[in-house]
Amino acid sequence: MYNPKSEEAGEFISCQEILDTLDYARRVKDDMSVVNGILEKARETKGLTHREASVLLACNNEDKVNEIFDLAFDIKQQFYGNRIVLFAPLYLSNYCVNGCLYCPYHHGSDIPRKKLSQDEIRAETIALQNMGHKRLAVEAGEDPVNNPIEYILESLQTIYGVRHKNGAIRRVNVNIAATTVENYRKLHDAGIGTYILFQETYDRAGYEELHPSGPKHNYAYHTEAMDRAMRGDIDDVGLGVLFGLENYACEFAGLLMHAEHLEASFGVGPHTISVPRVKPAQGVDPASFDGGVSDELFAKIAACIRIAVPYTGMIISTREGQSVREKLLRLGVSQISGASRTSVGGYVENPEEDTRQFEVSDTRTLDEVIKWLIDLDYVPSFCTACYRAGRTGDRFMELCKSKQILNCCHPNALMTLKEYLMDYAAPQTLGAGEKLIEREIGAIPKEKVRDLVRKNLVNIQNGQRDFRL
Ligand code: SF4
Ligand code: SF4
């Protein structure tokens, strides 16, 4: 499936095509016959090309924008229902040799440096398990001396090995710098979930300015990382850009072109897309970058991503506050982080303000986030079943595109929520969660599955754990 041509210096995301796309979108955005045609195609829920989606993003007609929001909600319901998957980041080390201008971990920064020992990782993992987390995203700066691949691999083993009370981390996604096929294969063999790497920006000239030094300066090597990851047998990869650095429309088109490239080359698009925005941090002022994105525009970007790639999970972190998160949940976000600490060692020590990668806007506890989701009629899910059942890559996408995956997602959400309620929930959350589960069991269409879930819920009540479909 792999197309060797794609090795040519990140050319699959041609700057000229991005510019042509933006120009095309500007020209036709007020032509309602074109916009209506694209919306009609989008309703088939098979996705849109980067050009089509860019037209929707450029369109400012109020009625059409409302239609875009409604359609995003509708597609979200069809593919994800009312479930929201929870995760937390775990920062291993902030040593970094790169010079990214928007990140306080850049090598010239005077931020205190810290790298967790395996004992400290164990302690952080226990703290995360004690909140109820089952799914982590491991983060580390790029530093071949302090954070070599062996350190990451050992850390993964440590995390997966911690069993504290009923806790368990069942899936660890990894967000580390672009690396070699050989190292990706090692990560795959260590049992990672999704490999996540943000492109930051698809504006090549802007990228090179924002990354003036270190291995990350190499745009092509960074952009082709997902190709190498796939060749290293990692078949779930997560894309993302840092909105706010450069022109949002350019980032949006580039992101979708990247997804199209993966689909064309490997038969499987990105597992997830993250939509972070630049946030204040030590020495970082979002206003100093070119591409500020308002909350309204941010919502429209999320809605257009949902429409363009209906089968791809969308992630929003605690970089965003409660109200923005609430709005984006409706428009397509399927995964959120909760109770995150963005400092190294932040779950055990008092949050160390001075080693944070960025300011967290949503500072609620995990239990508060769970209660909030339940009150909004979402089903918080700690499900990690697909990765553990080998439903990854094209096997996952096939089930997802045909919407059959829903037959697993919903029951698994209810069973993992029940585990959370039994082990970690505050009394009010427990009461609200039990009522939600009772209501939602009725939404499982097959009687046989309903009965199985009921039986497993009783087993969970009686102390058994880890049921999944
Ligand atoms: S964004 Fe990543 S690579 Fe860049 S300085 Fe921060 S930690 Fe290092
Ligand atoms: S069943 Fe698979 S797709 Fe659904 S929530 Fe669980 S891991 Fe995700």
C-alpha cells in the first residue's frame, strides 16, 4: 500500500495546492449552488476533499454557516452518538534540543528542566489511576541524550505495569518527536495506542521560521513522520496543528491534505485530529503570532473538520476552557482530556507552575468533568477496547466507516463508566451516572447485547472489572 513517491520531501502537501485551494474557496464561497452541492455531498457522510471543505470554511452566509453547524452535529451523532472518551497527558521530560518559538521547553529557555525517574513515573501513574484514568498520552521533548527511545520504551513498560487497587492504564498514546522507522517499530512492539505528532503549521516558510534550530527545523522530515510511523507498523496515527501560529485556512487545507495522503498511501486516514490553539506559557504570548483564531471561528473549523472526515476522532484538551469545550463537544469533538497537568511530575507534586508547557484553562477535577458531561447528557467513556482487541488501522476504519463500531462503543462506554462510578466517583456523580446508565441501556438496539451489558454491570457492581466488546 505504501507509495514510495510520498517520500519526496513532504511534497504530498504542496504549498502551491494550499494557495490554489484558498484562492478557489475565496472565489466560490458566495456561489450558493457550489456551497449547496458540497453540503449535499457532505450529507452522505463519506467526507469531503480539502478543496470542498475549504469552501465551507470560507463561506460566511449566515444560513449556510448554521447548516454547517447542524450537519456537524448530525454527523457527530451518527458516528459517535453522545459518548465522550476521556484521557490525560503524562509529561515525562521537558528536556528538548529544539528551538520552537511557541514552546517554553525550547532549548534556549531558562525553564527548570526535569526528567522523571521510573519510580516517579510509577507514582504519577498511580495518581492518574486514583483519579480514574485508563488512557494516557505520554509527552516528552526531543533530546537524544536525556530522552532516548530506550527511556520512552522503559517508561511505557513501567506505566503498563502499574496495578493500583482497581486501577489500570489500558492504553498509552505517545506524543514524541518525529523519529525513524526503526524507532516507530519499537514503539509499536511496546504496545502503544496512537502515535500523535502535531504538524504545528503546514505553512512551510512559517514552519522554518518558527523552528529555527534543532532536528525539528527539517519540515520534510517532520511532515513525513506519519509515513515512517506507518511503515514501522503503527497504524493509528494522530494529526494536529497548533491553531494561532499561521493562517488558519492554510492549516485547515494542509491538515486535510495530510489525511488524504495517508488514506491514499496506506488505505487508512488519521485515527484522530487534535485542534489545539496557542496558549500563554512562560515566555510565550499568543498575540505575538500571526494567526489568532476567535472562539466563533474555532467552532466553525471544528465543525468543518467533523464534516470533512466523519470517521476521524477529534480531540480537544484542557488548553480550552469549559464553555469552548462545551460548544465543540456538540460540533464534533469525541475525546477530551480531564484534570490535566502540563508540567513534569505535576500529578504528584503540587502543580509546578514553572515547568508547565502551557496554561490549562479547564482546571476542574476529573470527577467534576465527568459530572458536567453527565449533566449535559453525554456518556463519559474510559473505553480502550479497540486497541486491545486488535481493532486498529484499516480494521478499525472499516468498522468505523460502516458505523458498526457503534455496537461496541456504546456498551463499552456504559461498562467503563460503571467502573469509574464504583471506584472513583463522588456521591453526586455516582447518583447521576447510575441514572444515565439506566437510561442509556435502552439505546442499545440488540436485546442480546443489552442483556450482556446488564449482566456485566452487575458483575462490576460485585467487584469484577475489565469487561469489553
Ligand atoms: S514543541 Fe516539542 S519539540 Fe518544540 S520545544 Fe516544545 S517540547 Fe521541544
Ligand atoms: S469501542 Fe473502540 S472506537 Fe469505540 S470507544 Fe472503544 S476504543 Fe473507541
